[in-house]
Amino acid sequence: MLRGIPFGMIRKEDESMAFDSELRGCFGESDLIFAGHPMDEVRAFKWLISLRERGIGLAAAKAQVDEYLRSRGPIKTIFRTNCSE
């Protein structure tokens, strides 16, 4: 077990990186928005359900998300402004 995650559910590219293999499908490919597209949302709900079924808490889930985003390299910060008229 690594960081509370069973080995069978982990994608490991090197010793410093570990996250569930299905996590990648929860994010937009270019914008990296979590569950921003209807299909990403479906995959995200399935991943969250899987976490609960495996008894993985929010701290371990956050660590996986952090690892995945780190694996994608530097991320440009995107600011969205909502203007009310």
C-alpha cells in the first residue's frame, strides 16, 4: 500500500509518482479542469465512488490529484472573470 492506496489501483511512472489510473480521465486533456466535460464528470463520479468503496479518504485523494497534476508539468493559471450587468 502506498499513501493508503492499494497497489493494484495505482499508476506508477517512477517512485515519486502514484495515482489511480482512472484519475487521468477525470480532467480535461488541455485545460486540466476536473469534471469540466460531461464525460469527465461521469468518470470523476466513478473515481470518487471507487475511493469510497476502497476506504480512501479525502487527504489521500488530494495527494493523488496533486501527483497527477504535477505529472502534467507546469500549468498556466487561467483566470475567469464573471461580469454581472
